[in-house]
Amino acid sequence: MNILVVGGGGREHAIIKKLRENKTVDKIYALPGNGGIAQDAICVDIGAKDLDGIVEFASANNIDYAVVAPDDPLVLGCVDRLNSIGIPCFGPEAKAAIIEGSKAFSKDLMRKYNIPTAEYQVFTECAAALKYVEKCNIPVVVKADGLALGKGVIIAMTREEAAEAVRSMMEGHMFGSSGDSVVIEEFLEGPEISVLSFTDGETVVPMISSMDHKRALDNDQGKNTGGMGTIAPNPYYTPDVAKRCMDEIFVPTIRAMKAEGRTFKGCLYFGLMLTAQGPKVIEYNCRFGDPETQVVLPLMETDLLTVMQATTAGKLSEIDVKFSDDSACCVIMASKGYPESYDKGFEITADEDFNACMYVAGAKAQEDKLLTNGGRVLGITATGSDLKEAIANAYTAVDKVHFDNAFYRKDIGQRALAALSDK
């Protein structure tokens, strides 16, 4: 079986490693992949947003199944294009991927179908948005409507910060056309929970929960990033919380999308906050989260390809999706300066006794060396019988990986450990 995976980061590397466990897989092509992924798949220099190139390659290389992993090609309609030439895909069509492609759409969907989320207003004119922040409650959250590499969210602690956020998005085009309209929403407080889920549009199967660490620096300081590390499971996601999420958020969302003529098939990511009033949706993603995938998939016991194909075929209810009772921790090793400017081109090496999982996000192969080529460079993931052991194993592994200009958070999972000690 020949499989195509669209994308080239740590998430895609984790997906590819898991797909390789299926014995029916002959070849996996990664478009474009990266220098580290090249150890596990055949990398082809075709960009994830080059839909013409992707379709042409798939047609010429006897692709049996495709996994479209990143948000951009999903929103652009990559699944639609591949389906049109007879290639089954894991991932939503463009009309369903809008749940991430437009925050205004997703907020309106939640309002219409009474799915719990923060109060909000949508603005397409800068002057109206600025007038609103003069009177709204502070702090407040300002979001670019469209895709922004996971960075289009600014938490404004003052009115001045809120006004600056609006201007930078709508007038300064910080996130390009994604900020032509903005969502300004109520600031929620509480523990955050990430839940990835498989869904075929009828059945929804939540995966093991996780906790992301978005800020660049320890103690949740510094700028927002695409994610500096994750742990799984999330201790705040108790059985009672899980039931409420299923009844009040997960199933209603799948039904709402179907009712809107936008049946969602693939991986739907629920970004949640556990408020005093119960769980509320912070955001939806139309794909596997990064780096949540790097702790969720190592704990998955059911064959990933089998689950993906059942999702595509509308037969998810026939699959018993199981996860280990172990815990996992992923520490992102990044380039110093990320998420702003940083240097690239440093050699990555690992000690001989490195025994964790290394997911490569931003690296290129040059001769027989692997060189840094991005902000987030590596995701170092380890498992353990409990969270404390998983975290210790991950940091032991991090100490065995080296490249100049490396930096990483030293406190991944500490908030979760504190929550466990409070129980």
C-alpha cells in the first residue's frame, strides 16, 4: 500500500512513524517532509499548499491513501482535489475545514447550536473594533479570523494592549489577510485541555487528553508559540469532565456541522477551558494538533491506518480505539530566538544511548548531517508508567540531544503534576 502524507513538521513525523507500524504499508511519501522525516518516508519537494503539484504527484505514483495533516491545505481543499481523482483521504473537505479556517464561522456555529464558548463580537472594520475595546471588559482576547500558524491570538491585559492588537492585525496586517476581520472575545480562566478526536461525521471517538504549553518561556512567560511541549493524559480531564464534553460539546459539534451541510470527517481538535461554569470551547482545529500529536499517538494501541480508513469510510463505530494507561511527555527543542528571529544551520547530534522518540519538525539533511532549519526543531517524547516518570524520561532524553543555539522549557508538565498532587 502506498501512502501520501501532506506536511513536513513534527506532527507529520509522528503520524508517519505510527503509520509505518501497519504491515500493509509499502511506501510512505511525505510532501514536502524534512531532513528527519526522510529517515522514515520518501520526501518529495512539493509544498503542502501546492495542490496542483500534490494532485499530479499522487496521480503519477499509484497512491492508495492520503493523509492531509496541516490546516492550510485542508482549508484550501486538498482533500477535495485528491478525492476528485479517486484517492481516499484522511481529513475534512474544505467546507468542513472552515471550522478552523474562520474563527468567526466557528463562533457563530457555537452560538447557533448552544455549544458553550466565550462571549464574542466579530469586526470587519478597524474603527468599530477600536470603539468596542474602549468599553469591553478587560482583559480581553483578540483573535485573527483566519489561519495564523497557531499564533493569531493576543491576550490583552489593558485597553491599550487590546487597541494595539486590533491595529496590528487589521491595519498592520501582522497575520496577512487572516486579520482582515477579528474576533474579540471574553477572557476565560481555568485549566486548558486539548482533546483530539476521530470522527466520520456520525461517530466521534475522543483520543487521550493532553495539555499544551504555548508560551515560549518557563512559568508560562514570553510570547505565544506553536507549542513548546505537551503531556498526556491531562489530569484536569476527569471522567465527569469527559462526559460533559461529550454531551455538551463533542457530539453537538459533529451534529451541528452535519446540519449545516458540512459533515466533518477526520481529526477534529477541541481546545477547551475548564471554567467555573464547566468546560467551554476556546478553539477548534480541523486536524491533529502539533505538538499534541507527539504525545497522543505514542499512547495509541489500535492501528492508526485502520482507524483512519474506517473514519474515511464512515465505519468508525466498528472500531475499538484503545490507548495505553501510560503517560507521555514531549519537550520541544527550539532555536534560540523563536518565535521571532533565530539562526539556522546548526548540526543536530544525539548520544548513542538516546532511547526516546525524536520527532523532527524543523531540520534539513545536508550530506550525512542533520541541520536545524526552523524555530521548533525537535520534539523529544518519552513515556512512563505515570506522568512523573514520563517527564523525567523526556528530560533525560533531551540532555542527550545537542545543537548550538538550542533552548527549551524546563517546566513541561509541572502544572499537571501540581494538579495531580492536589487530588
